[in-house]
Amino acid sequence: MAKITLEVEEKNLKTVMTILDNLKDGLIKDISTNKQYKAIKPVSSSLDKSTKKLPQSNKYLSKEEFKKRLKGN
């Protein structure tokens, strides 16, 4: 297994660790540092919620879906 060593200024540690943490699962087996850092959790937006809620392929809603959306269901 290959090993990569990076020297990063302390002010950039959070940014570099965030990038490494977000890489595709399975690419990196273990990440370790000699300094503590707080892992930043991604913020979920309202756009993510709406796209998960409505997996529709049609451009327009049906009458029933439109009425449901107006009622708030």
C-alpha cells in the first residue's frame, strides 16, 4: 500500500482535511494528523430536501400532485 505525506500550514489544515474527508469512499484507508481538527459536517440545504422529496421525470405536476402541493402534503 502506498503512503502519502503532506506538510500543511496549520491555518490550512481544516481545508485540506475537509477535502480529504470528502473524497470518494474506498480511496483512502486511513487519515491521521499530528494536530487536532474539528471535522466540518456538510450543511444540508432546502434544495437537497426538495429534490429528494420529488423524484419526478415529468416537467409538470399532475392535477392531484398540484392539489397536494397546494394543501401542503
